[in-house]
Amino acid sequence: MSFRTPTPYQPIVIDGGRVIDPAHGVDRIARLLIVDGHIAAIDPSDGDVPGDAHWIDARERIVTPGFVDLGAELRQPGREEDETIQSGSDAALAGGYTSVLCCSNTNPVIDSAAAVELVTQIAQRVGGVRVYPIACLSKAREAEQMAELAILAEAGAIGFSDSPRPMPNDALLKRALDYCRMFDLPIFDRPEVPGLAEGGVMHDGQVSLVLGLKGLPTEAEDLAVARDVRLAEATKGRLHVGPVSTMGAIDMIGRVKNRGIGITASVCPHNLHGSDALLRSFDSRFKVHPPMRSPAHVESLQQAVADGTIDAIQTGHMPRAGEKKGNDLDEAPFGAATLETTVSAVITDMVRTDILSWSRAIECLSTNPAKIAKLSAGTLGIGAPADVTILNPESSYTVHASEFLSKCQSTPMENRELYGRVTHTIVGGRLLFVCVEESAIVA
């Protein structure tokens, strides 16, 4: 199948769509003009549209700032059997993402300027989604010595984290929060106490007891969040906690926010829908991290997103090769491909159920993540980079991981009917993804 695409940086007109930009309070039917890779005008007259512009009919579509993910594992270099920057970029574009923060657990890990630059160079050669490396917080991700944060920041690191590995070294985290204030860069912590979580397979509750599987207790997350928020309050450093999955974590985050402490938090889509009951199937596609919790936790997380306690929704993209996920449940690694389904899952589970408004959903998927990472993204303001996503809110599809552009073919969303199909993804004024008649094409 072929379709006509604009040449690079050819003007683009997105006409007749419902433009939603929470950063500027915009939510109306409008025309959007893109010129030279930037947003040039909203509702330009016909006379102001360049004659060579490429037109996109967006009637009955929603036009949003491109989505921003706060932490996806792209696995390259060193773990290309799971994912590459090329396949991860293609998956991100299909999911409506224009910017992705890349986790540091590559091989070698991203704890040197050379490693930061390598990821950046590969992403530039791929020429797809914008990739921003998160560098290691500790040398070799061993939680013993602080990484050379100043050098990593100068090389282009967008923040620091050992995620998905938690940071057990309290003193190191406190020093890092203090030190990072001079760069105004965030630290991202995956909250978990390793000693309590060691060997856990799923949420520690009634279902794990019945199944005879070792659980991941909520206390492992709650205690880590309590430490994180207290250190953030003491140092006034920029800390992002997440993804979180427990009622206790939400309670503590809400309390410190009420005291004016500027921490931020995020949640994954599978923690906003699925519960630990799904593990009764012993299917490893439901073995994700943070784990699926009980329905009470799911309901609390949904409310926390709605009321602003949780700032952002991140994909939690942890791709693992089929031969790894094919092991027995207790031996299979945590992980799933989620870049291509996160937006649709949020629309299906949160927007269509009236838990979130469209504006709030886009704020959590684009505007707030961009603010947390301090990116020039998450907005359709005049002069902003033209990172734009167009989606059909009424288009439904059944998830089949075999059709993913990601190399990972495991997802907890398998066989679910989801609403909200991404039809166009534009990065810097370049139309890089189009879904035509249910066929996806990456430029």
C-alpha cells in the first residue's frame, strides 16, 4: 500500500480536527499549519497557507501534541535480541509517541559520556522518534558509587536513573539529589526495597497465596516511596518517583505534594486496568513490573491520575525476546511491549469510562511528561517544534502482539479490544507514521 507523504519540511495543514493542547487551554475544532518543522499558526486563512502545503483531513479526529514517554527500554547496544532503537522507534511512532526517554540498562550501561553519545548517534541515524538518554545514577548500576553526573549531563543525558533497578543506597541518592540541583536535571527512581521484593513473581495477596507464587509486597514499594519523598523534601532536588502501583505510595505522594514538595510521579497503563487475578492463567505476558495489583489498588491509581496526585502515564515498555518470555512464569523475566498500546489503553480504560477528560489524558501523556523532562515538547503553541499526533477516537481494534513493530511479542493487552487508533505521527514537521485503512506504514 502506498500513500502520498510530504517531502521533508514541506508545509503541512491539519484541517478540521479537534485540537487539544492542555498547555494553552485549547480544545476546539481548528486548522493547524506546520512550516519549517514548527507550529506556524492555528486557524490560518486560506491565503496564509503556502500553495505547496500537504493537507491532512482530520475531521472526526483528535489532534494533540506528540506523546512523551518517561522511560522505555530500547535495549541497544548489547541487548538487540529484545529491541533495537530502530524497532523501538517504529513502535513508538505507531503508538503516537514523538519523544522517548531511553533507560540506562543497555550493555554496556549508559554510565559514560561515550555511551550517552552512542545512543544519541544511533537514534539520529534512525531518524525516527526523538530519543533522550537517561544516564545511570550509579557507576555500572551497582548502587555503590555515584556516576560522573556532570560529565553525563554535558554529554546530553536528560536525567539519571538505574531503573528498572531500584536505588537501595540511601546516602548515594541523597548526595545525587543535592548534586543534581546544579544541573536542574531530574532523578528517576523505580521505588522498591530489594530485600522485600527479592524473588517475587506477582502481587503479594490472596491470589499469589492460592497460586503458591512468591509475592511482591506493597510494603516494598511503600517504604521506598517514603524514603524517596523524604529525601526530596530535605534536599529540594528534582525527583520523579515511578512508575508506582500501590495505595500506600499514592497516599505518601499526595501528602508531600500538599506540603508543596515538588516531586512528580507516574503510573503504567497495565496498573490502571488489569489486576493480579489475570495471573491465575500462569501466562507470563501478565508478568510485568510494577506488578498488577488487586482491584482496590487499581481503583486508587485511577483516582490518583484523575485528581492530579499522579502527574504522568508512562508506557513501562520493557521488551523481552520470545525465548525469554516463553519460560515458566517463575522463570520468565518481567516485561512487555507497551509503546504501541498505551494511548489506546488510556482512552479505553480512562477516557471512555469518564474517569479522565480528553484534556487530562493528553496532559498525562504529553504535557506533563515534557515538563518533567524539561523538553521543548508537549505543546502546540506557535513556534513550538511540530511534534503532533492525530488519532481516531472511535476506531477500535483487537490487540495482536504478532502485528507489533516492536521486536517483543508479549503484551498484557493481547486480544483486548481497544479504542483510539493513532492515524498520523509527525516529528519535527516530518510525517513519519500513517495508518491507512488499518495498515500501518512507517516512513
